[in-house]
Amino acid sequence: MKWTPKAVEIAREAGARLREFFAQGVVTEYKGDVDLVTVADWTVEKLIRTRLGEVFPEHGMYGEEGTRERMEQEFRWYIDPLDGTTNFAHGFPVFCVSLGLEFRGELIAGVVYDPTRDELFAAAKGSGTFLNGERVQVSKVSNLAETLTGTGFPSHKRHKNPNIYFYHVITLRTHGVRRAGSAALDLANVACGRLDAFWEFNLNPWDTAAGVVLVEEAGGKVSCYDGSEWRLDSKETLASNGLVHQSMIDVMAQIFEGRDLPQLPSPVEYR
């Protein structure tokens, strides 16, 4: 697919700029109580917007940091210049560039670049998923108890998010849950088999567009928590290797219904 090589070039260039900012440290600005916006966010989104505009002047663009251009076009890019902003701002080296391409309502290409590990994930509809040029696939784990899963918590309004209950139950049902702080990288890690499943509430299109393509082209599955069709505007994202997908859906239904939930241990009693 002709769009993917150009997106790969742009993602690598954007990642190189992120590495420069990360090495020198950045001045951070708060947008809300916890959400951190860095100079890098704005600079790198502008770079991506400019490069995409040069190569694909007829394409629309929708970016986390405010880019809204030609959204009426059939082709639309969903841009996250820095997924993992809070990690980045604190010097924690887990973040990435994410570029997803939609055509007439269908996601057709995705690129996720991790500049600290120099790992470039790329996928195009019908062509598979690749990590640094080598084809990758989802894991073969079929027993939920043997899985390693991932999730995320919002930095804003986290007190209104019920994910702590899901975290608690799924931690007990699996080998463990990892919370890395970058949904795009979590989805990429499902695609290459490092994680067997991932879920998160209230993600945005720029968080998921690229990663969903990676997972599906690697043989995995993406849906809402009840198994219904996932969309870019869905408020629930469940991705897996496909083999444990129904098991994850069953556990989530149990949690939502409050059935047989283990009690959180009391810290007072523990002490």
C-alpha cells in the first residue's frame, strides 16, 4: 500500500525529534489537573501535519493537539504525535508516535514508532503487520489464566472511571496486568504477541486508529467489551489475540453485573 512507506518515513522523523526533546528535557504545561502538554507535542504534530500535507495534500488530518484539516475527505489521518505524554514529561521512556489512516470509514493502515527502542510497527489492510520489517503475529495463548494483559487509566477524571475493578479481577484471572501508559504501544504489543489482551475505557481516535490495524492485521481481534463491533468513536476498546477474546468478554460481563466479585483486601486489617 503506497501510503504506508511514506507514513513510516514521517513517523521516524517525528520520533527523532521526540528523542531530541527527551534527551534535553522539556518545559511542560498543564492542561487540566494532570494532563501534561509538552513543547514536543505541539512541535511534532506540526512536523507531521506539514509532512503529510506535502505528500498527501488531498488527505484529511485529525490530531490530538488540535489539527482538524479537510475532514470531509475520503482519506483521513489520525495523528498522535506523542502517545504517552505523561511518561515523557516525567522522563519515563515509554512513548510513541502513532499514525492511522482511514478510507471511507474503514481503517486501512497504521504506523506506531517507539523512538527509545527504535521499534517501528507498520500494517496495511490485507498485508499483515511488521516490526522493523519482520512480519509479526499475535500470541497463541488460549487459556486466560496464562495470559499477560495490558490496560490504561485516564490521567483526567480518573475518579470517575471504574477500571480499578477490572484491573483487580483480571489481575487475579491472568498472569498479570501491565499498565505502560501508552495505548498505541499496548496495541502494538498485542499485535506482536508480547501481550495477549488489552482493554481500556474512553480512548480517542488518535490513540487507537493505528494500533487497531496492527492488531487485526496480525491475526488478532478488536471489539467493544460486550463483543459488539468496535468503532473509532467507541468508548470501550478490547483487543486480544482472538483466542482469549470470548474469555475476556465473559469476565467483563461478570464485572459489569457485579457477579462473584472478589473483595478488595482491607489495608486496615492487613496492617
